Amino acid sequence: MTITKVMLWILFEQFDYSTEIRNDYTFTTAKGHKIVAKVTDEELEKLQDLAQKHLMSVSRLVRNILYTYFFKKSE
């Protein structure tokens, strides 16, 4: 499974949105790396709607959801 498919699987099928989304305070722009994911128009619209609901950019939302997901998995 590609990293894009794993990310989308977590975002759309695994993540429990009733969970509080944690902020990834470990992220810094200077040390950050980009992951470019090709998504469908429908997936992009879902991500934009979620980002708007949580008052953050799509990239920050995705980063924080993945951070929260893996943080909970490590507990």
C-alpha cells in the first residue's frame, strides 16, 4: 500500500472524528518535509470541509489527524 493510500485510509476510514484532534507541536517549518498526495476532487472536498470545520488549513488538519492517530496507537 502506498503512503498516499495509507494516509487516505486513516483520514477517511480509521480516524474517529469524535476524538479531539491533537496539535502536533513537534512540527517546525524549517525541519518539515512535504508529502504530496494525489487525491480525487471528492476527497479534496471532504478534506476542505473538515479543515473548515476545524478552523485550520488542509495541510495542518492532515498533519494533526495523523499525529493524533499515531499518538493514540502508541499509548
